[in-house]
Amino acid sequence: MGISAFVDEIRRWFQRPHNHSSSSSSSATNPNVAPDYQQITIDDDLHLSALNLIRVPKRIASAPMDPLKRLEREFFTEYGEASRYEVQEVVGKGSYGVVGSATDTHTGEKVAIKKINDVFEHVSDATRILREIKLLRLLRHPDVVEIRHIMLPPSRREFRDVYVVFELMESDLHQVIRANDDLTPEHHQFFLYQLLRGLKYIHSANVFHRDLKPKNILANADCKLKICDFGLARVSFNDAPSAIFWTDYVATRWYRAPELCGSFFSKYTPAIDIWSIGCIFAEMLTGKPLFPGKNVVHQLDLMTDLLGTPPPETIARIRNEKARRYLSNMRKKQPVPFTHKFPNADPLALKLLERLIAFDPTDRPSAEESLADPYFNGLSNVEREPSTQPISKLEFEFERRKLGKDDVRELIYREILEYHPQMLEEYLRGGEQTSFLYPSGVDRFKRQFAHLEEGMGKKGGTPLLRQHASLPRERVPAPKEEDDSQENNMDKQAAENAEDPNGQNEVNKGNYSARSLLKSASISASKCIGGSGTRNTEEEPDADQENEK
């Protein structure tokens, strides 16, 4: 199918009548949904006959239903709101808890129900969960994954577990790229369009995602994509569209903008997410990660191998002094023409890609500007690409003070009540009810899942290798002495480059493993299961190897 026919099909799809019942229902049960979200007329269930269906390997490992798992069906048919959901399968477990796929008996919709264990064991993890469920309530857009519901806990002041109901997606973009070696230019274009449309909305709320990568983009066979995993996201409340955040930032190195390499604190702008989107788009075109660096130095080498050595004014924008020194002393490299790197790609796609991964963040377009690029002529429509109001400071006041476990528990309870309007009304009137008059579904769920987890432990079980969102994600910083040692390695490499500016000593050959900087480790509670795809792609390293500050 040609581009023109594809564009005509997209236009007809956008011009068809729309059903607003979904959004109106959402606003009725979720009073804090931004008014402009109610005006969005982009349907969530995208079906485009112009695009071939894609192969979507399972994101999660599962096993046939056994007697232990049938207990979950019993839980969801006895008490309170839990009777609304019929669990089809418990698909696995991890350090965070258990996830089950279920059917909403009211709507017939497939959902994912996630139990998060011992939320308040670590205040930092609890705060991250609070941040994400709040953001996913406030960012209501068809290209962003949606929390459908959060179950009411049995006690306001003593609950430890949280049960979140997400829309169920079939796979993620990482698996789609690996499993489909026949993605067409039309697929590439529409995938990128959805990502930029979602990112425009996110950025208009003054939110930086900060961890965009293929594994954090959900996908269905009908080519619908949704951005997920907001555990590392931050909201900027400065007048300027940027902010400085300290180092809880451990996003995947391969998709991290050059100005953030090796930084312990950084000034964030929307350009950091644009860079990540560019790297993801390049991966769609080739089936392989664009910059699969082994460490910070290797990452910078790969970037400059393609983009050339940046000018001094661009290097000056990099926060880390050692990274600046390394680039300043690097032998001069010329950029590689993108037509050589991506010989089969649409020329318009390559022109946009060059803008998205410009080394200098000031040269990258915004998401809104990207949507206006000639690459999307005939497809983009500003009326179908909504923005929203910036998020209120009051929503994230908790970020500015030190919180204890009880503080975070109360804040998470308040978020849960957003999905229970009657209880929320009582709470806002100052009601002090701390437990419920009817048996909570969560109460029953806790006992059933304890039995399930014990049984899975005895049988070996099938661990969940990828969550439907990033709740929660643990982080383990590297030892100080390791940081110091690796910084010295970068100093040594920069000095060698300065002594041999023409590269005669071949210092850049086979020495990447010894030249790492500021390494830290991250243990992710959600990893993608490896599917059997047709591509032979390089695997992204485990979280404890791939992330660094």
C-alpha cells in the first residue's frame, strides 16, 4: 500500500463519527479529570484496515490455570466491588507482587489487575508509586496507558498492599520490533505519530517522562501504542519549561540524551524525551538499538560516530565535567550521512530523525513542532492532537517535603478515593471512618494471594518478567569507590585522547569495557519477556547493568 492510500485511510478514520460515552463515563467517576480531556475525540480502540496487523509476543509469562489460581476467581465473585472482575489467569509474580489478567464483567473489557506488595516498606518506593498513580490519573489521553480503577483497601491507616486495575495491552514496542521484520514505512510513520501526539500532551502538562524506551511503550496487534511507566517522571513548576532534579534518575542509558550523560543532577527540558523518541524511531527503522553503549564513554563514542564531534558551545551544555573534558579532547569526527546509516528509509523520515537526535538540545524540535513536520503531511491534524493545562503545584506538594510512611499511606489512600466518589465525598467532609462496613474485596484478595504465592513458590512458579506499568521500581546505587575508580578511567581516557588527537594510538578500539563512568545499578520490578522473534537483535542489558547516573 502506498503512502497516499494510507494517508487517505487515516483521514477517513479520523473523520468518522465518535462515541463519547467512554470519556464521559471516565469524568463521571473521576471528577478531577481535566476538562479538556473530555473534548478529546480520538478513540482508544484503534483499528486501521490500511495497516497490516503486527505480531505481538506475550509481554508476560503465563501458565494454565491450576487450582491455586482458580481461587482468584472465587475472590472476584464474592465481595463488594471485587465481584466486578473475573480473573482469567494469574500470569506471574515478582518482587513487587502478583499480576492477573481479568475481565470487567460490567463492560466486557480485558484488564490487568496488579497487586503491589508491602507498598510502604520503603518510603522512596511508596512515593514513586504515589507519583505514578497520580500522574496516570491526571494525564488522560488515548496515547497514555490508563488506570481503570484502584481497589478500596480494608483499612485507611493500616493497609499495606495496593490493587491497581489497568487496561490490558498485548505486548510492548520492544517485542514488536523483535518479532516483526516486515514493518512497513506506514507502520513507522503511524507509530511515531502516536508517540509524538502522546508526548505533546504530556509535555503540555509540564511533565517530563524521563524513561522513554521501547519496553515502556505498550502495543496491540492493531498497531495501537500507549506510553506507560511514569515511575521516573517529574513535573516542572518553574516558569521556564525546565527544572533541575537530583539523581534518582536511572533511565536506560541507550535512550538517554547526551546532555545527561554522567550527570548527578541535570537541568531537564522536553528535549530529553525528544531524544529518546528519536532513538526509538531509529530502532523501528533498523530493528536494532541505535546507541547500545556499554558505559557512558562508549555511549558518547557511539553518538559522535554517527553525529560527529559536537562544537564547543554544545559540549558546554553537558553537565558532567569529565564528560565535557572527554568530548573536548576527542579526535574530530565527521557526521555520517543518515542515508548511509538508514539506506532504505523514507527521506522525509530521515530528515525528521536528524532533528530529533540533534546533539544540541536547543536544535531538537518540540513534540508539537515535530507533528507539523512534512513527514506527517496529510496525517497530522492539530484538532486531533490536544494539549492540556499544566498540572497544579498543589497536586505534587508532597515532593517538596520529607514524608514518613504514614504520610505516604494517607496520600495514596486519598488517590485511591478518586476512584470511589462516594467515599471521597465523605473523606472531604472530614469523615474519620478508618474501616468499611462491608468486607473489602482487598481483604479477601490478600488471603487468596498469600495462598497463591506460597503455592507458586513450592512449584517454582512463573515469574512476571514485565509489568503493565512501572509500579514499583527499585534502585541500588553503585558503591562510592566504584564511582571514583570509573571517573578516574574517564580522566585517563581523556588525557590519552588529548595526547593523540588524531587517534594514532587507536585508543578507541576494544577498550570500552574499561572506560565506564559513574556507574550505578537498578533493579527493575518489570522486565520484558524475551519473545521468539524473527529479528536477531542485540538484547538490552538487564536493569542492574543498563542503568547509570
